[in-house]
Amino acid sequence: QLDVKGCRDVYASFDKYVEVERLEGDNKYQAEQHGLQDARKGVLFLDFPPVLQLQLKRFEYDYMRDTMVKINDRYEFPLQLDLDKDDGKYLTPDADRSIRNLYTLHRVFLFIVEEYMVVTTTLSYDLHSQTSGINLMMSE
């Protein structure tokens, strides 16, 4: 799942997903034979699938209220998602750079809760008439 909170669009969510976490101080890495060590933890992609499906994290647990809370932040989906941008920053050095990771948005699925029922809505767009991305503001 890609984070929505604090991210304005899909690219910001991917940036957050591959962000390197520093393990130091109280958060050091426990290495079996070497004890606690400063370390860096992160993830990059070796490849992407031919068809990319993304699930957005629109809910998070609120410890103060002891419940799940919906994230209603504005979020943008580009019509063309270029995962090779910025010199392939989402890919490992071993990734095959001859493969083009350019995706076209075809569909957005919304799950709407109405009186304890989940309603699935599909938003389809004529991509030929679109000139920019899709902006969705989710509301309760």
C-alpha cells in the first residue's frame, strides 16, 4: 500500500516508499554476531509488472482515539506514470534499464461506505480527451 498522508500525488508516495530509514540511537539494528549497529534500511524495485495496480492507504490507526481514521487529503493521479523518472530512482542498480516503466491510468476504483455497506464505484475516463491528471478529494 502506498501512503497518502503527507503525499500530494503518486510520485510523492513512491518517494516515501523508497525513502531510506536510518537505524541509529534507540533504533539501532540488532546484528546477530555484532550486537547493535547503526544501519540504513530501504527498498528499491528490481522490476515492475506489465500491469501495475496500486492500492492507497486511505486509513490509519489513531492510537489516541483507538480507532481507524480515514485520510481525506487531496491526492493526484497522473494520466501517465513514469517510474523511470529521475534516472530510475525507484530501481535497483541491477534493474534492466532497457525496459520502459511507463504506465497509463485506465481506471480508479473507489470504495464508498454508506450505512454499514461498502459500495464499489468505478471511475472510468476517456483518456484521449484528458490533458492532465485526475484529482480526487475523498470525503466522508
